[in-house]
Amino acid sequence: RNMKMLFFLCLLLVGIYSNSYCYERNYQGVRNQNQRDQENRNMPLKTVGNSICRFACCFYKEISSRENSGNIFFSPVSISTAFAMVTLGARTDTLTQILRVLSFNPREISENEIHEGYHQLMQMVNRKNEGLQLNMGNVLFVLEQLKPQEQFLRNLRNYYDGEVYPMNFKRADQAQIKINEYVAEKTNGKIKDLINNLDPLTELLLISYIYFNAQWEKPFDPKYTKRSKFFVDGNKAVEVPMMFGMGLFKHGYDEQLSSTVVQMDYKGGASAFFILPDQGKMKKLEKRLSCEHMSRWRTLVTKRSANVYLPKFTLYGTYDLKDILYKMGIMDVFTDKADLSGITGQPQHRISQAIHKAVVQVDETGTEAAAATGMEIVPMSVPDTITFNRPFIMVIIMGNDVFFMGKIVNPLRKD
């Protein structure tokens, strides 16, 4: 999949000295005011984006700290949006815990501004983009006997385009089939069998799903893809299909992280960052990974001649959010202490399960794209050789939002 960044070049031609100065100054004032108004309107989106990034780093560190974490892949945008949606109906400590883990400070941003920020994010995600397919959604399945509050349903529709479905969980087998069919349809069949062993005592089931399919701006030529060694752990190697690209690539070296960074753009406005730590430096990279480093990567990389070797892989990340987020500090919502009275009108209901599944496929062109051949002028200099033949981190960003984050330890393992 590939992403492409759009840059606009503005040329301001200033001429005719005397009279135009007053007009120009006045016009500048109007333009600056318009800019400020636009920035103020976008402020909730920017604040939400910053919070999602901080949440992404914390969530990643929680998963990677576990023994034998292996491959990691998740969508912080999707998870964060799902739980922000829950805050519409959460009260007291339940609300406070969710906002804290999602990296929001109530002294800096109001709840309305948070929801408005997510609303702007949903609008951006669901906008049609040439060459990029992004399906994202959040669904709350509710026990038939529970009647969600009108205010909650209205806010869910207005802010999150969210959907609520009544479900007879007591017939767990039938409910599981319906839920899995719903998610499969929404993700073009890429996410199947999301739910297993559904508990018939379930009252509320929260599901977040996301599917991303895009084409590289600069595709790899499949004829250069060859079997090659990928060192999973020290001396242990597996044979993987290794893609090869040569020419101009955006890349650089982050000395603070002891890592090489390669930015590859997708069509449609997103970018993938592949971060390859020096030998033995993965722990250092994971420990120091932060939003500040991520924002610096865009200026760190420059377009220079390089030979890039990158493995093909498909990853399915499936997570029981209940377990992970409980350790991060969202506790009450999963226990009898939950106060979701803004959803149900009564405080004695909790979220029984929260499942997240994300899918990524990295190949020469993108899953549904035809191969493309292009010519480019490359400077007459010795190209850097960048070989992703050991574990690395991948971050997919659109705008300033971290859509996906993962670690590829073994490209042959799909989970």
C-alpha cells in the first residue's frame, strides 16, 4: 500500500509600492484572521491527533513489554475512537479513567471539544481518496432488553457516525455469527471470525474495526522480489520474499534512536515509516519511541539515492483490549464499578468484551493495484543500501494522525 503527500506551493508577488500597501496590510489582516479562524476550528482535531499519538506509544509499550510479544500490529486511531465513543455515556471514575488513558487532560480540552475533534477525524477518514481505501467504524451491540438513552444515541450519530444494534446475546452462537458477518462485510471480507466463544451473559459488546488498502506511490517491481534471509532473533533466520527497490527514497538516520528511517508514501495522502534499529538496539528504540521523534522524522528524511530491501508480509493483529487497557488504567468500565448510566440510564452495566483487530498487507504494489513502471533521474552518487532483514517497526500516518503501528519480528507469521 502506498501513500502520497500533497504539497502546495504559494507564490506571493508583491509589486506597486505606495497605495497597494494599505490594501495589502488590510488584506493581510483579513487573511491572518481567516487563518486563525481555520486554526481554531481545526484545534480539536489537532489536540485529538496529539492524544492518539501519545496513546499509541503507551499502548505499543504495554504490548511490547510482554514476554515473547512477537509481531505487533494495531490501530491507535480505531481503539481511541471506540473508547472516546464510550465516554459519551461514561460517568464519574469510569469517565476519568478512560480520558486519562486516552491522554486527554480535562483542564486543557472540554469533553465537547474532544468529541468535535473525533468528528473531524471521522470526516477525514471517510473522505474518498484516490488510490486509498480506508474502512473504519465502531459498533456497540447492546442486549435487547437495554434501551440506550436518546441523548447518547443522538451524540453517537452526530459525532461518530456510530451504530448501535440490539442483540440477543443469550443465543450466543447466533449472535456470534451475526456480529462476525457484520464486521466481515464492513472490511471487504478481510476480517473474519472476529468473535469466538461469545459469553451468553454479555450485555454490551464494543467492536472497533479498520481496514486499510492503498497503493505505493513508488511501487516495487515484482521481478526483483527474491527469497532472502530475515534474522528473527540473533542467528535464527527464516526465508522470506524480499522486495527490492532502487532510486530516490526518503530516508535518514535518527541518532537518538540509533535507527535508520525510511518514509514511503502511499497514493491518497498517507505515509508509512519503516524504522530499522541498529543491530541490538531494538530495546533502545522501543524505550525512547515518542511523538516528538515521530514528528521529527518528516524533516529528518531527505530524498536521496538508495537501494531498499523490504520483506513482503501480511499481519493480523487481534487484541483483547480488556486485558491491555485494564493494565493501562481503564479498570472500572470492565467491572461492576462501571458507571455507563449515560448509555443505559442505570449504572450497573459494564462492557463485557472489547475486541480489536487490524490487518495490514505490504507487497510490491498494493493488493488491488496493477504494477507500474516509471523513470526517474537519480544523482550520480553511491546509493545507500538499506536492508530490512531483522525486526523493525512500522508506523502508518495520515495527516498528523497515527493510524497504524506495529513491529515485524517474523514476516512469515501472520499473527
